[in-house]
Amino acid sequence: MVEREVVVPGDLLGEDPKLASHGTYVQDGKVYSANYGLVDRRSNIKVIPLSGRYIPARGDLVIGKVNDVTRSNWIVDINSPYEGLLHVSEFPERVDQDNMSKYLHVGELIIAKVADVDPSMKVELTLREEHLRILRQGRVIDISHVKIPRVIGRNGSMISMLKKELDCSIFVGQNGRIWLRGDEKMVDLAIRTIFKIEREAHTSGLTDKIKEYLKNELETMRNQK
Amino acid sequence: MSKPEKLIVDGKRLDGRGPFDMRPIKFTAGVLKRADGSCYLEFGGNKVMAAVYGPREVHPRHMQNASRAIVRYRYNMASFSVEERKRPGPDRRSIEISKVSREALEGVVMEELYPRSAIDVFVEILQADAGSRVAGINAASVALADAGIPMKCLVSAVAVGKIDGEVVLDLNKDEDNYGSADLPIAMNQFGEITLCQMDGHLTEEEFGRALDMAVDGCKKIHELQKQALIEKYGQDITPDVAQPIEGGETNE
């Protein structure tokens, strides 16, 4: 595994402006870090931030909470500085516009897809796709969105391990919200594990460490019975 | 303390420093849980806490800018931060410091990335001991980076002053009170000056020397700021590949 180096904004990362990617900027033909994070120099130079709020991008799958209902839109909190708009036409059924709350009311949680984000950061959501739906059961937790890739793991290794070991349904939204459903005890453990992943996200060999942790916890649970 | 006869004795200042020495400085990044980014700084006798929130929705709404983020900076002195109780709340001085400090940092924050949002910086002076505005800027800059806000670089600041006719770096309280000039300066790592104020008088030649000292001081502070951010994650940073971002799937 490559040793990752922590950089702060303004650190010089390279001399070739063509390699500049996410989290960097170019000044006088040189590449500088624009963020506090870890450098990735494999194909191009990018900085993976260690913190920060979720900024929606087209195609992201997110978990949102309905904040307000207007005549044509549901206004959805997506754990970001920008609210999401779910237009009636993006709802999977025909909607009676005089009675919007009948279909989706304030406080309900949805799995939605970011259909579009315009330059002024107007965020449009959609529910008209497979997997997208209203969440009527289960639990949702919030973690920092920059840790989401670690919760998913390489090719989904972490998340599939969690699902398999704990026999839970889990959905990870790009905006740092995670939905879980299953046996209450198992969901409790899954949540504890996810928070542990969040805390230790910057350490190496995480999947193995978590596997070990889960094994021990499951062992203790069995002994208590 | 009443006015001492001399502020420099045998080439040493009253606290034993030479003219080019700064007071001890200690940065700690990420000390507050609720804030997006934070920094606690001890800068000589100054104790400063900085917290950054955002980017977040702008309230009141009319303050928002359709094309960029706004930066709001609040410098506040705790009522117990000075010997005589400070009346709480904003006053002429702290409003001014808030404005110039905000302007010192605005230049490096990439505001255009977050239209219609606000980045709030709160700086609380818990203990004041001359140079609290530069301490505030130093701490705020680390807190902004800690919050993951994209910036061109960090901002470092230091004050230079004149005591007993000599130009010295980083005044302490007595030197500030009884000295004849105080020149707080903030700059980024490229040497662009983003804050420059002055109390008292300096000749042109003295000003030039003072500026050189400030540049050196800021370089040292910049190193400490970087160090604080790097230390926050310890030595064991070797996460393997962060996956190309992709939503999880439900397994139903």
C-alpha cells in the first residue's frame, strides 16, 4: 500500500498543470493543494479531503428528509448547504397537487437520486428510478460524507461484509446518511461498527480490523444469550 | 504593571526574548466536536479558540450572494479575557477587527465554489495578551482548513512593533502598552499581504525592516500551522484506495 501524505492548502504538489485534478489548483504553471487532505498521485494529482460538507453532484444517490411541501415540489434536506427539490413529475405515481402531503409528508425519508445540479446550485431530485423509494421502516444515521468510501470499501467489500455478517439491509447515501434495517440487536451493532469505521477511516487495513471487531462482538452477543 | 523604565535591557526584552524572537506558539486543530472545523491556539499569553461552520445556508436570506459564498467573521473577547472586566458584546474595536480579519482571510477562500452559502468563522479570545487579532487570524486559518474548505493557502499573521526605538517581533502586553508602534501583518505563503494596520509611528526605513521581520515570523507560524493539521491525523495515515464514489445497494 502506498504511504499517503497529508497536505494542507497551498502545498506544492507538482509542476505539471495537466495532472491537476480534484482538490488542487494551478497557479503560475504549478499544481498546489486546495484542500486539507491526502494526496493521490497515481494517475493524476488529486487531494482527497479529510473533512467538509456534502456538495451534491448529478447522479449521486442520497437519503433526504422532506422539510417542506409546496404546490409543485417537495423540499428535501439532503445534509448539505443546498436543499433538494423533488418536483411532482419526478414522483413515481400520478400526484394530486392539492393533496401533496398524502404521497409524501414533512419528516419522511426518501432514497433519491440527484437528477441535476445547476451552476447556482439548484438541486433537482428524482424518485423515478429503480431502488429509489420512500423509507417507511428502519433507521437512518448520519456520518461525515468524506468517510463514505471507507464504509463502502474497495469494490463494496466493507458494506457487503456488514450485510452478510449481520444480515441487515443497508443503504449508503453519498451524502453521509446510512439507512439500516434488520434485527434490532444487529442494527445496533451495525451502527456501532459504522461509527467505528468513521473514527478510524484514515487508518490502514480497516476491513480486516472491522472483520475482527465484528467477530468478537458477535461472539459476546452469543455468549450473553 | 506601571511603565517600566526601559523595555530593552542589554539587548534582551523584559521577558528575555531577543528582538527577533516570537513568544511560544501552540496550535491544536480539531478540538470542537460540533464545529465543522476548529483550532485552539496559545500564542504567548493569548488563548484563542476558533470555530468554522459551513458552507451552510445563509440566514438572513438577503445576505446571500448568487454566485459565491460569503465569509462572516466574528472576533469576540470573553469578558474575562482581560484584567478589567470587558463589557460583553460587540464594540467599535471588535467590529473593526472582525472586518479586517475577514478581509485577511477572504482572499484565500475559494468562495466561487459554494454559491448562495455562508462560511461562518467565530473567534473567541479567552485570554488576551497583545496581538490577539493576529492570533485570531492564525487560528481561524487552521480552523478553515480543518473544516475542509477549499483555500489557495493558509494565512499567517504576526505583529511587529517598536519599543525603546528598536523594531522587534511579536509585542507582548507591556511592550504593546508602552511601546511606540504596533504593526499587525497577515500574509499568505506567497508573500501577499492581506492585513496591514499600524498604531504609532515608524520611519520608512523602520517600516521596511519591520516588514522583513514579519515575513520571517509568518513563515515560522506557517510551519506550525501545517504541523498542527498534519498531527491531527497522527502518523498512521495510509488509507487504501478511496473508491470511485458509488452508492451502496440495498440487498433485498
